[in-house]
Amino acid sequence: VQLVESGGDLVQPGGSLRVSCAASGFTIRNYRMTWYRQAPGKERELVAGIGSGGISTNYVNSVKGRFTISRDNAKNTVYLQMNSLKPEDTAVYYCFVPTLNLWGQGTQVTVSS
């Protein structure tokens, strides 16, 4: 049972990036899925969450209107589309399944010119 994030990269301010979280050993269909991030010297924070049905979503205020969480249950994968990226979005992004208390290893997103 594991989560594997991918897609992190160095991107310029104003750019876009999509990170992915692929699950294995279980099906994500029945679970609420979330993305967290942790910037250097800061606590890990909840960025976005999506319900098992894929309809209910929530976001931290700082990313509303810029980030979109989605899920593809057939691919057992969750995505975080990030647009209009800012330097303060720089962090390691983690996938987390609250019900299973299961974390991925994280993927680094760096926003810098």
C-alpha cells in the first residue's frame, strides 16, 4: 500500500505545473484524497482535498482560484493542477489519505525565476 507523487519541477513565477499521486495496493475510489505541502522552516499545511465522489473539493485560501484538485479513479490517481504559481508556493507537495493515515514521499515544486 503506497502513494507515489510525481511531476514536481522548477517553474517560473506565473507558470503552471501538474503534480500526480498514484496509489497502489488499494483503490482510491472509496477515499477522500488530499494534498499537503511543506515549505522550508514551515509546518505542513493542507492545500486541497477532494471527496470520494469527486464533486466536493476544498482549498486553502492562498490557492483558491489557482489550484485545482481532481481524481481519476480508473487510473487510481489524484492530481493537483497549479496555475499562476508564485514563489511562496515553493514546497514539497505530499499526497495524504486521511482515513488510512497514509502519506506519499513528496515531490518538490520550486517557483523561481
